[in-house]
Amino acid sequence: MAKTMTASQMTDGQIDNVCAKLRDALRKHREEISSKAAQAALGVDNIGMMMFAPFREQADKFTEMIIREVEVDYDIPLEEAIHATKRAEYLNGEVVATMPRNGKGKKRVKVCFFPLRAYKSVDEVDAMLAERGLKPDPYALAQVNKEDPVFADERPNGTQWKDERGRHCYVDFSRWDDGRGVDCYRDESGWSDGWWIGGVPASG
């Protein structure tokens, strides 16, 4: 089952954690701010909300995120990962061969999807993935859509990466009038609203 982040309020423990991280950062950089300057900054009207604003901006990036956990076999051929989804295939073989692998062997990975609410260029999508600490993993997306073919019916999804020449490539899974399909091409035109972009934690 998908695990969706909801809009339930922050817990006291999370608030304490935020405060602890801010405290640690202030102590680490205390030599960079004089006592006089710090006291003056503390006297600025609404300073608490000013410090809260960037945290809220970061948290907003994870709103509506859907998370799936799947086991991915990174040793299988690239084409096999796509064939296993049993969808109509619209592929450029040269582009399929550029798909990045997230290591070797079988791994259980967390796949995160976030929605686009407006057209986004490929550069903007690159930035959105990076802001959320995610990297593209076409293998993982293929596994999600293999295990749950209905997922892309309501949430057409995909991801993108760059080939060795710096050109953007993509794979996407969706359903149109002629049935379920998977596309993999090279394209710089961007993504329209309604798509869900997927990735795995960059630290994984």
C-alpha cells in the first residue's frame, strides 16, 4: 500500500527536534556572530516567524508526497525491467541504455512521488528532485508500476536523467485511450501539470 504524507499537525517531539537542530547550528557558528549583533537580531519584530518561514518552505516540498517501498533487481537487463511492466512500449533503445542504475544486486528501496501542479521545465524538475533529496531511478519506478499497474492510471508518473552528453532523457508510465503504456525517449520540452515525478533518496 502507498504511504501518503498527510497534513496532520507537527508533534511536540518534531518541534523539539527542530529547535535542537537550530540550537546546534547556532552553537556551531557562534563565533561568526557577535553578542551585540545577536541581541539586536533578537529584538527584531516577528523574528520567530522569520526563522520559521524557511523551515515551512522546506516542509511544503514534501506535502502530498506518496511513498512506495519495492524490491528492485539492478542486475537484470534494462529492457527486462521495462518489459516486466507488461505495458505497450514506445521506446528509443539508445535512450533505454542510458538509464542509471542504483547500484547492483537486489535492494529494497523507497520510491517517492510528488505531483506537478503546473508546467515545469526539465531544469526545474532537476531542481525539484534535488530539493527533496531525491535522484532518478528508472528501475525503481518500473518496479512500482509492475507491482501496481493501476497506479499510473490515476497518477501518470515518470522521471528524468541526463546522458553522458548532458541531454535529458525520461521514462514515463501512463494510461491513454489505447491502454497502458511506457515511454522512454530523449526530450528537453519539460513536463505538463498532472504528472507525478518519482525518485529515490539520494543518500540511499
